[in-house]
Amino acid sequence: MTTPAETTPAMTTTPEPLLEGSDLRVTYCGRRQAVEALKSVSFSIEPGKVTGLVGESGSGKSTIGNAVLGLVPVTSGSIRFDGRNITRVRPRERKSLARSLQAVFQNPYGSLNPTRTIGSTLAEPLRVQRQFSRADIDRRIRDILGKVGMPDDTVKRYPGEFSGGQRQRIAIARALILSPKLVICDEPVSALDLSIQAQILNLLVALRAELGLSMLFISHDLAVVRYIADSIVVLRHGEIVEQGPAGRVYEAPTASYTRTLLAAAPRLRGT
């Protein structure tokens, strides 16, 4: 079966990576001993491409995403984004990265402030940038809500008035409202029913094509990653056990662990 990732036009030359992690190590200090969450992990994402990170809980995949976002310190190695070393940037510099680097997380119920209207939530990142007029903010909010399939009256309503799938659409809208170059999607569909998962995946595929998005897509589900990603990195216990083009990794995995993940992956409906 041909997937959306395979329909992306091939580039004649290999561009510089938009995101590149080199020899990344992350160590957490436990109560009794240090835990090495990442062990010399390297990966990259080209502009307009999607790299999928897949593995079971504890494999290190979310640690990679958090390291890129500056949420966990990197013990050694480096992270480069858009030609810039962001491994250990200061908080003020991290704030400036928000226009180009955004995230969508797993839980659509916990990712939106229940006491704020959706319009207020979507306007906040634009106001923080201090570069947009009120008219510009209103226009951008209407535009992005339309792109994720939500009606204009969404702005006046609260998160509790929406279903899980609708909330995740709103969370995607919030991540995209600053027109970022890269979106980190950390298990964005795992809390949703299978039929809703397919809708959100199809939405992300459509947005990628329309906006030229690059994504780091994190999931425990190899079938989900296969559907959206150009390349796949398989992680186990903080180490890469296999990586390569999505079709090759999915159709002809070389690592026994990858074959185990493949056997455990449910079949998506509606993709």
C-alpha cells in the first residue's frame, strides 16, 4: 500500500538537515544510581521531511523530543536546528526558538487550559512575540482553525466543550499558529480511538503537504509511524537498533526487536 510519505516529490540534491542530533547522551540521576536514557544516539531530519522515532515505553524516544525542546539537559553530544547549535541555549534564546520549533503532545485533555477560551489560548503565542496586531491575530486564528477543520465559533468556547479528537485538532492549531519550521509530535494519537487516530494522522499528512512542515514524530506504534514518516529510527533501552527509509524498515526489518514491534502494531482504519 502506498502511503502519503511516498508521494512526496524526491529532491535531486540532499539538503542540509533542519534538525540533527549527534552522539546524544542523556543521563537521569536516580535515587540509587544514574540511568542512561540515551546512549550515543544520532539522527537527522531534512526540510519538509518526517522522521519517526519508535520504541516501547522507556526506549528513549520521548527523551529525544524533550532534549530538542530543552526540557531535559543533554549530558553530551549536540543538537543543531536550522544551522544553529541549540544544545544548551539560554532561556531567552529558547523563547526565540518558539517561532520555528513547536510541539504537539499526547494528552489532548491536559494540553489545554480548561479555564481559558480557545481563542485566548491560540492568541497567547502570537501576543508573546509582540509582532502582531489584533487584526493579524484574529485573522491567523480563523485561518489556522479552518486548516485543522474547526469552525470559527471555536474561539468562544472552552476545552471541556470538545471531544478528544477536536481538542487534539486545537492543540495542532496552537502548535502551527506561529508557522514553525519543525513540529515535534510526541504520541499525538495514542490517547485517541483508532478511528479518530486515522483522522488526526490524515490531518497531519494534509497539513504537511500544504505547509511544507517537517516533523519529528514519536510513537510506540510502528504502523502509525510507517504511515506518516519518510524515515524511521527504532529505539530500545536508549540505543538505536535500526534506522532507514520507512518502507524498508517496515517491510523488511533487520532487527528482531523491530519485527516484534511490527507484530504488535494494530491495523489502522481509515488511512
